[in-house]
Amino acid sequence: MNNDKVYQMHFSKIYPLLVNKALKKGRTQSEVDEVIRWLTGYDQAALDTIRESDMDYAAFFQNAPALNPNRNLIKGVVCGVRVEEIEEPLMREIRYLDKLIDELAKGKAMEKILRR
């Protein structure tokens, strides 16, 4: 499978989709930001800057300051694929974020989403 199109998408185009998914289910943008910060290690200022930049999705994850070591605890299905079985490392990181946003939208408690 060629993932180049996904990797080349600008984070600034993906971010509103993540937020809208959460907002439709009664969650907040700040919760989405918290999930992203937990997963990637970006602080809020960096995240705000990236949202306004042309950074692509691949670079967003490749430049993440500190990918959370507990992200390997994220299990489940996203787009019909088990995230823990995705072999391509970059796509697995992307799907981790998708899964976390899905959990947020489904009303799961932040403590459980953030694997605390």
C-alpha cells in the first residue's frame, strides 16, 4: 500500500477534521490538543505554530519531540485495521492518533485515553 498521499497531507488540513470529529460528540478542542500533546510531546505553543504551517503529516510525526512510550498500549481497530498490527512505523503513529481521537469522540474518559 502506498501511503505517500497521507504522509504529504498538511497537518493544518487534518487538524480541523480531528477537532470536528470530537466537537460533534460533545468533546472540546482543548481535549484534542491534550491527546495530541500526550502522543507526540509537542507543547501547546509548538502545536499552535504547526497548525498554521505547511508541515506535512509525515514531518509532524518524524519531528515529534517525544513520542509517548505508552503509545504501544493503544490497541484496537481503525479503518478496519488493528493498529497494533500495522507494520509501517509512520502509518502506525498516524493510526494511533486516529484511534485516540475515536476514543475521545466515543466519550471515553481522558484518564483511559491517555493510558494513565
